[in-house]
Amino acid sequence: MGQSGYVRPSPEPLRSTVLRFFVAFVLLSAGLAVAEEGVRREVVDAGVHIPVLTKAPELLEFVQADYPPEAKARDLAASVRLVVTIDEKGEVLDAQVPEPVGNGFDEAAVAAVKRFRFSPAEVDFKPSPVQIEYVYHFVLAAPEPDAGVEVAPDEAPDAGPQLDAKLTGKTLVRGSRGFVPEALVLCDERPDVVATSDAEGRFALDVAAGPCHVRVVAAGFFVFQTDETFAPRETREVNLYLIEKVEGMQTVVRGKRDKKEVVSVTISRDEAQKVPGTFGDPVRVIQNFPGVARAPFILGQLIVRGANPSQTLTFFDGVQIPILFHVGGGPSVVNAEFLDRLDFFPGGFGARYGRAVGGVVDVQSRRGASDTWHGSAKIDLLDTALFFQAPITENVSIAAAARRSYIDALLPLVLPKDPNGGSLLVLPVYWDYQVRLDVGAKPGAPRKDGASDFSLFVFGSDDKLQVVATGGARNRDVTVDFHTTFHRLVGGWTYRRGNVTTKLTPYVGYDLAKVNFGISNLTANQWTAGLREDLAFDISKHVTLRLGADIYDQALIGEAELPVISGTQFVEFPGSDPQVGIQRVTKTLNTFDGALFAEADFKFGPFTLTPGMRASYALIGGRVRYAADPRLWVRFQPWDHTAIKGSIGLYTQPPSAASLVDPPFGSPNLVHEKAFQSALGVSHRFTDFINLDVTGFFNRRYDNIINQNQAVVQPDGTVVTYRESNNGLGRAYGLEVLARHEVSKYFFGWIAYTLSRSEEYRAGRDTAYRVTQFDQTHILTVVASVRLPYGFELGARFRYVTGQPKSPLIHDADVYQADSNSFSGSFGPSRSARSKDFNQLDIRLDKYFVFERWTLDVYLDVQNVYWAKNVEATFYDYRFRQEFEVPGIPILPVLGVKASF
Amino acid sequence: MSARALVPAVVALALVACVGPDDNPTTVKDLRVLGIRFETPEVLINECNVGLLSALGSADGGTITIPPELLQKLAVAASRPIKMTSLIADPAGAGRPLKYRVVVCANPNDRRCTNEGDFVELLRGETMAGELSVTVAPGAVLLPDGTPLLQEVITQDLYKGLGGFRVPVLLDVQTLDGAEHVYAQKLMVYMCRFFPEMEENQTPVLPGMTIAGAPWPADEVKDFTGTQEITLEPEDFTALQEPYILPSFQLQPVYLVEAWKVAWYTTLGTMDNLSTGGSDFSGQVGRHRNTWKPDATATEPKDVTLTFVVRDGRGGESWAQRKIRWTP
């Protein structure tokens, strides 16, 4: 009997036809926020409450599709992926095929799925519309005997040989150690010989003795085929490695949820690791988005909408990272493998963030794997990084990462030798670590009402730099030892009950900074204890309330032995470097800073109004500081995929503890820096992956802390010198455009453009605003990464940036100071000229080798591919007669290797 | 520079070395002022104490009134004639005439003494390369509006005399056609004797120079040829570096010891270091060894003048010279 094609019905529709069940939530009515990838984001996040899937929809009525005749005639099979919209009653409203397969399969699948019936899904325990992914398989198989048709005895269908052998084993992901659940294992296309793998990939298939053509079908994987021959009553155990159609790419993070912030950028782990020229550093990736100026050379500083780098803070699971970059302009302390997601707010951020007048970067760490253990190891020019994650029990998982540099071993090989026999040693060393333990329901699993999740997160970083230059023809021996370290221990308890969600985050920390320079040394120890609480109430479908507290207490002890400092402790004479006595200085500073914040969402049709307030009280070295930051966000969503957003608000940032010690080393009268921020923007989502954001912003900064070395003569004749003052003012305004294709199977990328101006003014010195040193009128960045056949992935980044401001040199005479034996230059209006514009192309090529249990990624990251002669800075000859340019980096290739399992 | 920027800075410096200026500060080719010396470099005013200074008021930039007692002491100190000697180099000029002015003004930040109403020209004339000596009384000058210059100096001084009353004296020298022009400023210090142990500063003088470890008398001309490099070092002057006292901002004595710096110049070739000596933040006083390297591109024999200018970091300054006859 010849084969005829038909759709094989499943005797158990839910189990056999739903091969991969991705649940994504879409907002069908204005007002509810959207979560991505199931229930991972049930915690209060970025000030927006994320609804939780508490009951998944179940397929109650399956409808068999008609096998397309044309495809049947050509013996074609296919799997059709559909995005299915189900209403709150379980009826199918819509079915779309995002990636058509053709040959009539799409239409047939849509027609059938539209007649499916599901049980209603529940979000926050209430029936709710949802959107799911559903894969419909069209499999060629022998037809069942037609019921009611009499068959002649000599035409009776062959019931098949007896099933007296067994094939058992696991279906696994090739190249990692993951399981493939819900995979169909078939033998010879017999409809009665089929097994489905369970959640851990295990299956058991009864087969007949003799040859068997084994076929494994799973959504998102290439079909696996092999031939086996069984002896009677034989049981054979195998591992079947399926090749993923999306090797290496992480799950799509759609970011469809509504956010009140006018601009917020979410970066996935793939984007964080794959953007060329960023060395896999997630913080450096932020530099490629609108509103962020290009930092000099390959430094990773974040210069956001004209603010100083110190005015943008980075948080790791809600706790501020005190030192963001490793020594020598190295990578950030945020290990990309440990990143779950990264949110960047260039301004207008929610009231749960504070103590920053620039932007905020919020890094969420990654939970341990829930299926089996996985890991990765990476080696490149600078360091080696290891990552590991595993479930310990059903509800406990762990993830850990560590990184260590080896520049200290390589640098001595390339440093020039002293021809006069002296020695030069430069040893920078850094390492960092993160460890996270989670107790609670697995990611993606429905949460029970009243359930708790716990976490314990430890992270830290250490940097050392030793420089020793002695002997030879040197007139002076140099020995410098520099060491900084920080550690944080962060707890987490998340609890939800009904309409209330709470997250409590206590933490403790230790920081050390130490410098030895000859006879001078400085040591600063700081201990911190803090607490964050985030509480969210869904009062009604129109009103959501968020409250919280953000409190810390800090003790700083600084000790130093250093020379009496000319200019700081006595009047300096030009060119004078006398021999002075050594003084011992001890400073202690205690800081308490407590903030309470509140926000409420009021939703009326397409409008959402969110007023917010953050109020803080600080006691720093016995001095009291208050701050009150009112903020307002407005969102108008005239259509499903378009939103107009605006925000205004006040933001404050306290001075650092070290700045507030007594003079002459500090300035205890410093007050909070302040900023007024405003933004208005429109965003439109064209497709699931493509969106466009256009935003205008205007910021003003007040009481900026600047270095001023103010000397104030007291009535008794003594002089008090203050290193810093609040005499700085700043303003920044501009337009930001971001067109983005989010991470999909084969591609991600974006075009970012910023048109802006940032200016500063110093009270008492300037007569008018002037541009800041980082003002860059035009910043264009284009990033793209595409997955190619044969395991290749190619990425590129192009940047074009307006040249840096500089003051034009005017020379008509040499201006010499005889006491200091130095010259000074004469300049035109401050920063009225610019260096030449910057342009650079960076490329990254990855090649994946997929083995059974692990994957090898070999990558080459080349910066400045066409060796553009950029200018990073300007310097002058000793008499200020001529300008010279400091060139940027030449072509810079970096080779790396990463193994994942 | 923060240590965190060390690697990019090292890279930048390495790149700079490839594209930097050709003009070496140790090589004197054109019109330069290499040093200015005052005899004496400092005038110590007796019985001028902190109490008098505190009466001058706080640093609000407003008009102050100098107490008559202090004014009288300042007038006496400022009237002392000071011999001002400037070392002018002009190898390319080969003895051409130069014109000069000596100007005093009120604010050390006014490097060209051009702030309106705040400067006075003391004298002008013509000279040529070499030592130019004039006698001036920088402090005893009245501004065009009749205000004593010293009063204006005090008004504009952030520290109101705690570091001494420092009067900027400017030597403005240029070629007759104005093609080369140098403004050279030196501070004349009138210092209150805050503490009885304070002594008036003396001019530092190098005791001698060695060449390849052997003494090099001042009147001896050395002969060198080709690419031969010469190691130079001043004779030890550690014992000549004076201890001195300054008032701290808290009006307490700060005990210091001079750490002389030597600036090195040559009319042909280069010196390895422009400046040696001084104390750094690590507490180390730099050594004074230096190396002279001939000009590899020179093809004609030359008489070379080496100049060593020593400064004590308090305004005291002097110089010494040696001659070399060099042949390729």
C-alpha cells in the first residue's frame, strides 16, 4: 500500500501537538504592563509591576488541519510556528505565522488553529487574554484504516510486526547539556510507534525487532534521523543530540512591556557579548545607544546627556557598584555571562532610583539553570573568565562566575628594556567574581499565591597596579602600589499575595582603597550596610501604587602618611618642590542616607499619569542634608503599537563621603548636586522585532561639584582651603533617535543618532556658558550582527562622532615664568574650535564548532578595521607655539576563545 | 592621572613619541630668557606678624585698608633697590640688537602685565644677548591712579600676604622687528617675618660642575668630536640647600628644606633631562645626573655653550656656563 500524506492526529492533542510552549503576554487592553518569557519578571522591576501567569491555557479542542495536496504530492513535511492570540474565554482571536514555510502549510495550519478551543488562561489569578507560540507539525505517515470501509481479506492492512524491542534514552541539545522536552521520537513513521520525551528529555519507545528508521522531531530543532536494527526483546539506550536551529542565540527578550520612562534601553545577554569593539563588556555596549557620548580611546566611561561619568550610577540587583571599571581602563566589573538583562535610563528614571543626576544602569543578574548544569570558559588577550550554573534541588539553583586578568604576565614581555640597565615593572592585575544562590520556583513556572522566593548574591572586584622603575640613568626611582577592592553580599526576598508584591533587599559591603608611593601612603576602609524595599499594590485596574525605601549606613576610615602639601596646607611658590616633613592624617566619616519613594499609575483609557516623589534625609559627618525630588511621567497610547511619553522631574546626588571630610582635604559644606530633567518622545513598534524611538530632552544641572581650590581667609588670619565647591552649572539638550531590530534568530542591530549640546558654567569664573569637554554635536552609531550558515556570525559597528572641543592656540609671543621655568599658552575663546571628526569601523567574526556536549566559539574582534586616523587629544610644544595631535588607536585585533557546555 | 587610565596613557605617550614636536626645550636656538636673578631674591620684613595681616580682611576681592603700621614697614622694605639680572640667549641672532621693557604689575596671573590700571613700566631700552642688569625697586611704585602697587598686590592676593607679598616683575624682550618676542615674569618677594627663626633667602649658587665624574673648571673649554656623549653632574650642593620656615594656613610653622632644581641648556645637540632635582610626593629628592648628546645632523664645527640655571624654589636663582668646542 502506498503512502499518502495526511496530518497525523494526536490521540492526546495537548501532549503531542504542543511541542514547545512559549508563553508571551501581550497587552490587549491599555494599562497592564507586559512581561517577557513567562513569569521571570514577577518582581517589581524599574518601577513597573509585571503581571504573572498563574494558570496556562490548556488545549481543549484540537482541530486537524487539511494536509496541503500539493505538498502531499511532493512528499513534503513541515512544522509551522504560529503566534496565537487567545481571549479571556479561551477562544482563538487570531493566528499569525511570523516565518512562513510555504507550500500551503501556513494557510492550513492557520485555518485549523483558528478553530482550536482552549481553557482560559489566568494572569494574577484572573482570566486574561494571552498570546502563545504554537507549532503545528505536518508529518507524512501511513493512513489509518478508513472506518466503515470493508476491506477485502487479501487487502487487509498489515497491522505491523509485534513491538517486542525497546529504544530508550534522552533527547539532548547538541553543543550544550540541555534537555529537549516534548520531542517526538518515531520509528518508520508508524503512527502507533511514537514516544514523547519528558521534561528531562527521557523517552521510551516500543519498536519491532529488525531495522528501524528513527526520526526525532522537535520545535526549534532540525529533524534528527538515524537507522537502528533491533534484535528481538532487545532494549537499547541512546542519547540523541538534536541541533538547535538557533545555536547559541539566547531567548528573545522582547521588552514589550510598557514602561513609563520616556527612554529606556534593554540589552540582552547576546547583545551584551556580541557588539564589536566592546570586548564583550556590557557596560561598554551602552556607549552605542543614543544620549551617550563617546569616551576617549577605548575607555568605557558613561557620559550621558552631558553629565560627568560620576553622575551616572550603575546598580547590580539594586545595589550600587562603587567602582565600575577595572584598573588601566580595563573591562567593567559586570561579567556579561552573569547578566540576565541590563536596563539603561539616560534620564527620567523612576523614583526607586536616586542619588544620581545623570543616568542609571540597572543590571539584573542571572539565576542558575533549572534543567542541568551548564557553564562556559573564555580566554582572550586580557583575561580568562569562567561561568557555571546548576540546579541543586528542585527549587534551589546556583550560578557563579569569576574572571582574572593576566596582563601582568604579558606586559613584561613587551615593555622596552632600559639600555642603561635600569628596570621597569608595570603589573596591573584584576579579578572579579559573582555567586548567586536562588531558592524558589523555577523560572517560567507558575507562582503560587503567597509563595516566596529567596536569593543570596555575592559579588566583588579587586584591582592592583604595581609600578617599579629604578636604576639605569634615572635620577629618581619610582615605586607605586595601588590597590582597590570591594565586596557586596546581597539578600533578596520576594513575596506576592493577591495584588501585592514585595521585594526586600538587605545588603552589606566592604571597600578598600590603598596607595603607596615612596614614603607616602594612603588607606581608606569603608563599611556599608543597607536595605531596599520595593512594594507594589494593584489597587484597581486603573490604579497601581508603588512604595519603597532605600537606606544605607556607611563608615569611612581614612589614614594617610604624606608630606605636608604645598598649595593645600601652605602657600605654594611657583616651581617649588621642597623637602617637607611627613604628617599623619586620620579621617573618619559616618554617613546615613535614607530615602523613601512613592509612585502611582493612574490609567484612563489610553492615558497613564504617573506622579512620583523621592525624599531623602542624609546625615553626613554630622551635617544634615535633605532632598525632595518630585517627578511626573505621562504616557499616551493612541494605538496599540504607538506611545507618546513625557517626563519632568528633579534629581539629586549627594557628594561622596571622601569629599566631605574636613579641609584642606575635603569640603564639608558641599550640598547635593541637582538636576532638572525633562523629555518628550514617541515610540512605535512596527513588528515584533522592529521599533523606532524619537526623543527630545532638556536638562539643567545645578550645584555641580567642581574642583576649585578655594582659599578663604578667616578673620583671625588663618586660611581655610576647600578643594571643591558647588559652583558648577550645566545644561544639555538635544534629540535622540533609535531604530532597533531586537534579537531574533538570525539578526539584531540598531541605528542610534544623537544631536545634542552640553554646556557648563562656573560661577565666579565664567561670564557665559561654554561647551563641556565631552560635547559631541553628532553621534551616529550603527550596529548589526547576523547569523550566517556553517556556524558563522558576523557583526559590525560603525561610528561617526563630531570632533572634541578645544581652545584654539594663538601664539604671538612666548610667555615664560622664570620661577617655575615654564611657559603658558595663549588661547582663543574657550573650546571654540574642534578636533577633526571621529569615524571608525569595528568588526567581529565568530565561528561556532558544535560538539555533542559542548560548543566552541572562536572569535576575532577587530577595532578600527580601516585604520582611521582619529584624534583623541591635543598637546602643545613646550613654548605653546604649535599644536600636536594624540592619535587614536590603530587597527586593534583581539582573538578569543569561549567554550560553553 | 588616575592609575585606572594608566594603560591608555602609556599607549598615548608611546604614540605621542612618534608624532611629537621637534623643538627640544634643552636646545637653545632662538630668542629665549633662560633665567632672571634678583639680588636679593627676598626681603624679610621684621615685626610683621599675623595679627597685622588678619586686619587686612577676608578674600572677598574688595578694597582693603592696610594698617598704617604695616604700610610703613612695607614702604621701607619696598624701597630697597634690587639688582635684576636676566640671562638672554639669542644664538640665531648673532649679536643683533634687542629691545626690552621692565614692567611691574599687581597680579601674578597677568603674565604680560597688561591689566588696565594695574601695571607700571619702570624702564626700557636696547640690549643684546647675554646678561642684562638693571636696578629697580619693584615694591615702591605707584599705579597710575596713585594707589601703591603693593596695596593692589595685597588686594588681589588670595592669601593676603601669608605666602609673602609677591610683586610680578616682567622683562618684555623682542627683536627690533618684533618677529621674536618673549614675556618673562619673575616674582619679587617681600616676606613678613612671622617667626623669629625665619632668615632671609640667599641666592643659590652651584659650587661647580663635573664632567664624566671629574671637576670642570669654569674657564676650561672642552673639545669633543663626533657622536661622543658627555655625562654631567653638578658638584654636591646638598649642604648648601637652606632650611626655611613658612607659615601654614593655620599659622603654624612649617619646616622645609630647599630642594634645588637645575635646568639644563645647550646651544647644540640636546640634554637628556630639561630639569633635575626637586622633591616628589614620595619624599625622594631627584639626582642631578644628565647627558649631553651632539646633533647627529650637524656638519660644521661649533662652539657650544652649556648653561645650568639653579633655582631654590623660593625665588632664588643663578646660573653657570661651560663651553665646548665640537667637531663632527
